[in-house]
Amino acid sequence: MRLKGKVCTTDNVPDELLSQLP
């Protein structure tokens, strides 16, 4: 799962948690 230029290693993380990432 890619986040705004970042690559997250977990594909099961809810968008609610993703939005809290720095």
C-alpha cells in the first residue's frame, strides 16, 4: 500500500490509521 510517496508494509491497515501516520 502506497501513501503519498511512502510505502507501507501493511496492506490491512484501515485508512483511519493511515491518516494518522506522520
